Amino acid sequence: MRRTTARLADGREIIYFDDTPDAPARTAVDTRDLPGHRTGSEIRRDPLTGEWVAMAAHRQERTYKPPAETCPLCPSAPGRPTEIPEAGYDVVVFENRFPSFSDSAGPVSPVLSTQDGRGLVPAAPGRGRCEVVCFTSEHGTSFGELSVERVRTVVDVWADRTAAMSTMDGVAQVFPFENRGEDIGVTLSHPHGQIYGYPFVTPRTERMLQAAKSYVAEWGRPVMGDVLAAELAEGTRVLASSAHWTALVPAAARWPVHVQLVPHRQVPDLPALADRERDDFAGLYLDVLGHLDALYQRPLPYVAAWHQAPVREGRELAWLHLEVFSPLRTRDRLKYLAGSESGLAVWINDVTPEAMAERLRDAGRAGRAGRARP
């Protein structure tokens, strides 16, 4: 894979990752007249929960559901410059023009309210990093339609960016993810994902690390390792398993469609995966995505979220895994996060994990049989 770094017109970094042997040199220049890149992102800590909340009002101006002919993630064409100056690409990463976190975030008031001389709502610049990952230059396709070789490239890109962002000032956790489908809230339909470099450890990760720490203290073993062994032995919720990964529906699934892809070896993050584990993941993930799209015989809206260890803490406790979930509870009905979920974070699932695992296995078999017919 060839890696080429350049700059866009406003100074943002763009990186080309080419897996095509005869790909041209990446020398195109961004000809757009763009203002300098600076954001007003800030973070504020909720005194009632202790959780950080990001404020990024400039994102109101981000591109919203453009027609295909004006897609900013497609390659540039004569008279139509986009975020990618080249006329084509394999995989490309660039700094988000409308980031939630940025190293250019300016100063903010350190305390928003006080009582008895105490700061109740600490605030800080939203310094971090937000990148866009375009998986292919083809607008009308999806991640699940990529080749195994291209998915393998994307895994290397995720690992490359995780390693790079982990060295950036202020980044505490790196989060690669993909949002797919308008039902999820996607505003750009071109196949792409994002990578966030958070300036704090996220609440979900903190809870997972605390649970892992408590389990090790009681049993002397990692909780994910025991969960994986139990699921493989029981089998009801396992979708597929390969030499180095297992895909399963978690026993306490929150979402109607909810799948975890777990490596058989404990590693903290994507850069720690061996080549054989990256190779193996590419094939298994495409198989899982085939199951998901076959479930309702339509492209399934989903979020695919990588759970990695924070940059500087809990690395001996974390177990890398990918979580893929969808709010679609039937072919045409969404699960909404209503009072219990939104108000108190108590999830109520309309489908049992065992039933969904069986439906996904059946859908995958039916989908393969249909593709095999002449």
C-alpha cells in the first residue's frame, strides 16, 4: 500500500492510501478558494453526571444531503472541485471541514458557573481530531460491496490513523466508526466513515473498563475472554466464526439488530492486530454485512463502532472489538430512543438476541443460496 500526504486549500491534511499497483502519483492541487480552517469547538462537563459534552455550533453549516452530482466526497472533475482534488482514488482520509474536535479550537472561559467560589461547569477547548475516511471513489456502492482486498486496506488505514492520532496532543481516545443510511442520520451518501480523536475518555469506555477491572479482580481473567468462550460453547448467539474472529449477537443486546465482532486474542487496539488477524477480519466482516443486508432484503442502516483502549489508560484491561447495530426493528419500523433510553439510559429491546441471531443466520443462508442460483 502506498501512502501519500498533501494539503487542501485551507491547510487541512489529506492522505491517499493506494492499493492499486498502477495508481497514479497523487500530485493534484486543491484549487478551491477556502477560508482558513479554525473552529469554535469546546467541551463542558455536566456537574450532575461528570460527563463531558461537546459544543460545536459551526457544524450547523455542514453539507446536508447533496445530490450525487455535487457530492463533496467524490473525486474532483473539471469545473467541479471536491474535498478530494484527484480524479480518482482508492482510499482517502482528510481532516473534517466541520469537525466536532480540532487542534485549531480557540480558548474558552474555563468555568461557566460558580457557587461559593467553586467552578460548577468546567469548560475547555474542544481540541482533538476528526477525520473522514472515504472507502472508495465509487459513489453508488457500500462497504459491504467492497472487495476483501479493499476491506483489508481499510483495516490498515484505521490502524495507521489510530497510531498517528494517538500521538497528537490532547487526544485521549481514538474512535473509528461508520454511519450508514439516512435512518441513522447520514447526510452524505458516499461510502465513508469517520475517526474521532477525543480529548477525554468517553463515558461508555470508562464504564467498560471499570467492569473489566472488577471482573479481573474477582476472577483473574478478562471478561471479554470469558464471554467469548461461553458464547462459542453455547452457540445460540454465534453468527459466524473464523480462525481469529467470532461474530455474535451479545446476550444483553441493546438494539434490535446488534452484532459484535471479537478477535480471539486480547489486543488493545487496531494497530496491535497481526497481519493474519487483519486478513481474517476482512472476509468475516463482509460475511456479516451480507447477513445484515439479507435480513430485511434491503440495505440495513447501521452504525459500526470500534471499541479501542484509550491512549494512556486501561490498555491492559481493554479488548478490541467492533460493534455493529441498527435501530431497524422490522423492515419499515425504527426503534426510537424514547423515555427510558434517552432519559435514564435503560435500554428496552423489542427482539430477543437469540431470535435475532437465528434470523440473521437464516437470512445469510438464504442470501448465499440466492446468489448461487444461475
